[in-house]
Amino acid sequence: MPDSKSKLALAAPPAHASRVGTTMHQRLSIPRGAALLLLALAVSAGCRTRPGGPDRTVTLPPPPVWQDLAAGRVVSVNPEYQFVVFRWTIAPEPGEIARLYRAATEVAAVRVAPERRGQYATAEWVRGEPQVDDLVKLRRPLRPAGPDAMQETRP
């Protein structure tokens, strides 16, 4: 008569034993080669360029080239109310930022106000310490020559 150890050896294996030692691709119903083929087709289909399709190249205009124009000189500074008055040679636009220079170094920036009288304009301080006789410069784009030149905007 067999002993109890041999009865255990003859017993049926547990239900999960059929999965022990198998890998994920062996358990799938799709063969591994077919799955890889489907994956490769799916990836390559999105990257293919169709002949006669829309042209997706974009031509960007060249970046604007800016120039600083000497636009005038500061004639009065009011530190209490933080504004300056300057005499302009090139008319500034209201809201435009003007840069103030002293000895070829930028020392301040001001925002041009809408108030003007003749060749004089007012501006509020944005940063720096303006002084009388500082050079006022405006940054303007260089416009390309020709009737079909693109119109550029200021920063």
C-alpha cells in the first residue's frame, strides 16, 4: 500500500498550475508575431505622407529688425508725481515705451502719455531715474521697401 506522500504526488495539479511558468504572450490568443505586426502597422500608418496631400510647410516671415531712434530730450522731471516732460523730434505714440539714455547707457524707461502741447509730450516713469537732458529713444521696426511689404507690430 502506498504511503501518504505518494498519494500527494498522484493527486491532480491545482487549477493555477497550468499558468505557472508561462509568459504573457503565451497566454494571449493572438500569436506574438501577429501582435508585433499589427503594432508596427499602426505606428507606421500615422507617419506616412500621402502623395497629393496638403502641403504642410509653413513659410514664416523674417523676424522684425528694430532700430532705436533718437526722438528728443528730457526738459523737466517731476519726482513727486513721477513724470517727465520731453521735447520730441519724432512724434511718439501714446502708450509707447521710450527709453532714456545718459552717456550712451540706458538709465530709465517712460510710458508716453496722451497729453501734448506742440513739440512737448509728457510721460510717466516705468523704471529707472530720469534726469533733465537725458536722450529719449523710441524703438521702431525697420520697414522693408516695396509696395507689398508686410506691416510689423511693435513689442
